[in-house]
Amino acid sequence: MLTWENDVEATALRKQGWTISAIARHLGRDRKTIRDYLEGKRVPGERASSKVDPFEEFAEYARIRLTDDPHLWATALFDEVVALGYEGSYPSFTRGLRARALRPHCEPCQASAGRDHAIIDHPPGAETLCGSPHKVSYAAGGNMWNPPPAVHLGPVEAAVLS
């Protein structure tokens, strides 16, 4: 890996007519490394990964699926590629989608960015399934921390339950 300073120096020396071998000797680097930086195949400050990206072979499939349906959930697409043999994790999968900018631009979706996307209609004061931990109203004044008062069972209900 070359630093930015070494890359700038190598570029300047090349413009002065130095050979790649001479630049490599001057900087104490391999000729192939210097050539890759001068040709733009590598970027200064970034290490070349020695691992093969597991998402790479599924990138084209994901691009086609997201072009067909830009609103396809990443979880659904992840399930599809796992069935095709993807062995990476879900976070690695979504990182691969974002790094390659595979999800096409959707103007209606961008217009609603930062706003509520779904309004759950419920009576005022009623709890909804959200938050941590989930709170669910059992009855007036009751929730999972304060259950409603015991219900008195009549003789018919008590006989059925026993």
C-alpha cells in the first residue's frame, strides 16, 4: 500500500520521465505496485483485500431484482440469494447493496424521507405494539406491568374451566 505522499511523489517522478523501475527503487517498493498506482488500479491509503467478497457473485442478480422491483425488501432479497448459495450474513449483504448503490432511485420514496411512512389508526390512549418492552393494553388501566383486576367468573364459566 502506498501512502498519499508516496503516490504524489511517484506521479511527479513519472511526469519527469522516470521509469517505473527507477521510481520503485527510489520509494523502496515493488515495480508492480508502483505500476498499479500510476495506472489507477489501486488507490493510495486503501489496502487491497485478500479475501474474495462473498456478495460479488450475487451483485448482478440483486441489481436485476431491484431494477424490476425497487421497493423489494432487503430481507426478501437476502432470502432469495441465500437459497441461491450466498453464505454471508445479512449485515454483509446489505453492506454489499449499499456499497454498490444497487437500489435504484425512487422519487416518490425520496419525497417522503424523514417523515412518518405509516400511520397506525387507533383510538386515543390505546397502546400500540411499539417501544421496548412491548406494551399491550388488556383493559382499562391494565398493561403487561399492571394486569387488569381479576374477573369474577359466574357458576357456568367456573364449571366449564374446571
